[in-house]
Amino acid sequence: MTDTSAPAGDLIAAVDLGSNSFHMVVAREFLGEFRILERRGQKVQLAAGLDDKFQLSEEAQQRGLECLREFGQRLQGMDPRRVSVLATNALRAARNRQEFIDRAEEALGYPIEVIAGREEARLIYLGVAHTLADDLGKRLVVDIGGGSTEFIIGERFEPKALESLHMGCVSYTKRFFPDGRITEAAFEDAVAAARQELLNIETDYKKLGWQNVVGSSGTIRAVEQTLSAYGWLSDGITASALKKLRKQTLQFATLDDVNLPGVKFERRQVFIGGLAILVAVFDTFGIENMVYSDGALREGALWDLVGRSDHEDVRQRTVQSLKERFFVDQEQAELVRTTALELFEQVRGSWGLDENFAGWLGWAAELHEVGLSLSHTGFHKHGGYLLQHADMLGFTRQGQAKLAAMVRCHRRKLAVTEFARITSSRRQQILHITRLLRLAVVLNHSRGAHPVPTPAARVQGDELILNLPEGWLEAHPLTARDLQIEVQFQRDAGMALTIAG
């Protein structure tokens, strides 16, 4: 049910493009909290549309697009900065994901971000933690999705360990029950494969330990509801009850025959794969009891939005951590950041840049020398590589691609091909702010040895014009020479730049 009285500016929304289902939740924010107004979900089974070459089929894409057109109608008119649209394992794996994303953004009307597995785990934990009592002690959270399963150990609202393993209810059903027949041998193969995946984290997780176990999302919800319907539920899912459910499920001959109370019709086709994973999790970690939480990725995304609006953006903590880990000269980073943002404020209107792009420019400025810890030669390339492939909590894959391209191109040749990984709808804006970053770096080559004035900047057609105080360039010939070289670099990239003063 929708609360149509909620002012549009108070609304926040999260859309979860999962491997099995797409979900949307709309909420009303108030004083750092939110109240859910509407939930919608559709089975899309995107992961089922991946072939052996990891190409997403046209049929699967159409299922997703139809769902997103409906979601888009509900979200229409909302501030894009207050709508989080996140894609998980199926689109992480799909080699033609950009093709689908371009079409999906047009259908939905909002940007779509692909998140890494550990970022998915962080958001899941955030969503789960806000549904539980704020007790002391560590908890293990398990979330079985369509294409991946996330494992988090956390305490209160802080995750201590985050992992995402390549196993999910859709992928395991497709892999171990390809003809739709259910056999005990196939089920045991699925359990064994899941145990093999769990070896990657078993030792470290057991060493860290936990006091209680929480499950989230569709498979575990369906298990809980089924156990409740059979009268086998006792303060959560127990190992003994799960054993009974396993026996009951293996009595069905095919996936089409699965008919369990609590398992919705659309989940029957993938329930067996999720159950095998859950059995392996219980066996590997010696779990005796697991409680279910309604919180998951989309609720975590809402809390993340609330946190960002309240100046508690986890991305800034991630940037600071990277600066410290790679010994970035923080004074120089701040000089470049200040100049870049002062230029940004002068041209943002002409280039149609909102405050979000100021954030990206600021972070790129703070991290532009992150590659120096590896080598001075080609450090911009090393920095771009680090930002593309590092685990950066709070950032999506596209977000990391933006930072990587900007840092890679903050000096020397402005290789526009580096921006190909950025969604076409935002590529030009990122190129614009990269030009500002480059100029801020050139102007601050002296690393604070002398004051640097902020040029007067304006845009005239396709040309960016910078005016420095009269006589300043003549008094600083080295910077004047570097700026003229920069004019040529930008010209070679098809961008007009004029420096005067």
C-alpha cells in the first residue's frame, strides 16, 4: 500500500536486481529513520538466463525490463540521489551486462550500479542489524541469494568479516538438477560442492566466532515458513528440523512436483538448490539454531542512503583508509582537492553537474597519488588499477570504474578510451570533472611551496577558459609551461582549453 501523502523530497527507495528476483522498497525518511511505505517483488530469474559463456539471454533480459518498467512508474519523479538501484551476482557475472544495464536504465529511469560481493555482504548486514536487538556479542549472518551466498560476522552495526561465495539457489539448481529430476545423489553432490566453497572461509570464521546465527532473504524465509507450517519450528531453524525438511523434499521426483507449505509457487523451481546450500552451511559451521531476519540488501541500501544524507557516508571512510594504507601525501591531496572543487563550482552550471559529481571529483583528488606507493614510474596507471580492483566498501563497480578512470587519466595523455567502462549516461560528466582534476594537479605541482590562486573558470561552447591573475604565469614559468603542455594534451583528446594570465 502506498502513502501518497508523503512529500516526494522525504521519499527514499531501493531496488535490488537479484539473480532470482527483483525487489523494490519505497520508504519515507524522517529524522534519520525511515518507515516502509511499499514493497514489490517479481521473480525474474536473471541467473537462469546465463549461458555457459556467461551471456545473458534476450529472454531473461526482457523479463528484467518488463519488471523495471513497472518499478519505474512507481519511482517516477523521485530525486535520483535518493534512489539506490543495485545489481548483484548475475550482472557481476554477465559479460554482456552493459548492454542490459543501458536498456534497463532507460526502462527504469534511474542509474543502475553493480556491486561487488563484499559490498553486497556489507549492505545485507546493515539491513539485518537494524532489525535485531542491539545486543552485545558477535553474530553470523547468512544470506542465500540466486547466484551467490553472503557470510558476515558482525557486532552491533559493524561487520567484522565479509565474504561472498559463488553459490546460490538458482545457479545450484541449474547446475545439479539440470533436467529437473530430484535425486538423493544430485542433492549430495550439491551439498558437497557447497562444502567445498565453504572451505575458503571455514577456518577464519570459526576462529573469529559468533554467539548467534541469523539468516535472511528468500531461501531461508521459505525454509522457516515451511518448518512453521509442519510444526517443526522452535525458536528458529534447528539442525534437526532441517534434516526432516531435507528428507521431505527428497520425496519429490521433479522440481515441478515440489509442493511444500510456505514455499511459494515461483520459488519451487529453485528451492532445492538453496536447501542444499543451507544444509552445507549448517554442517560446516556446526550450527544448531538460526533465526530469520526480514532485513536484507534493499533495507541495507535504504539505511546506507539515510546514513549518507546524515553525513555518515561509508565511502569517505573507505577513501581515508586507502589514503592511510598507501601512504598518500594528505596535504598535497587536500591542495589538489581544494583547487579542483573551486574550479567545479565555477563551471558546474554550464556543464550541468550536480553535487554528486563534486563528491567524485573530491575523492579522485584525494586518491590521485595512491599509485605512488607502488612506483613513481607510471603511478597514475598503478593508481587506476588499484581503484578498479580493490575492495572498496560503499562503492559500486561503476563507482570504482569512475575513480579508476579519473586517477588513471589525471596526468599525461588523456586517454578517453579509459572511460568506456562508465555508463554512457554519465561518461561525459566524468570526463568534464577529470579535466578539472588534471588542471588542479598541474597548478599544485609545487606541493605548497608557494600560494596558488584559483583561476577564474568559464565555459564558452565546447571550450574551457581559465584566467589567472595578471602576471602570475610570467612569475611562475614552470607552471606556465606545464599548463601549455596540458592545453595540448586536452586538445589531442578533442577538448578545447585556453589559459590566460
